[in-house]
Amino acid sequence: MSTTTIRLSDELKARIAKVAEAAGTTSHNFILEAIAEKAELAERRADFHGQADQRWADFLETGESIPWEEARTYFRARIAGKPTKRPVARKLEG
């Protein structure tokens, strides 16, 4: 494991100490968890954008989509626990 030095303002260091103590952990562990959470969030955001880019590319290639009204009806039925058929993507008339 490597060591990294970070410089914290006195105010931030005090805030971290206070919330770490309230959480029942050390300042060091609190900082490590915060960094891990931030890294995970950034990775998830990158995955989300990658998936969106791929879906957009697929749409541009095929021209197939599901109309919003059909998607909304499907989602509402699913949320209500009702059996429903999944809508099928198709080329929309424009």
C-alpha cells in the first residue's frame, strides 16, 4: 500500500474529525471511505455515459425506438405489479 499526502485546511480537518467521531470511525478511515465513494461515483457515471453513447449509436444505426407513450404505459404497469408485454423497438414514422 502506498502513501499519499493531502493538505487539508484546518477548518476541513476539524469538520472531518467531528463527523468521523459521530460516525464511530477515525478521520483517516472517513477520508478513505470518502475517496472510495467518490471514485465509485465517477466510475458509475462514466459507465452510464458509455451506455448512453452506445444506445445513441445503436439508434442512429437502426433508427429503431420505442414511443414514449408506450414506454410510459409499460413502466406504469410494471410499477403497479400488473402483467404487461414489453414494448418492441421499431422504426418510427417521422
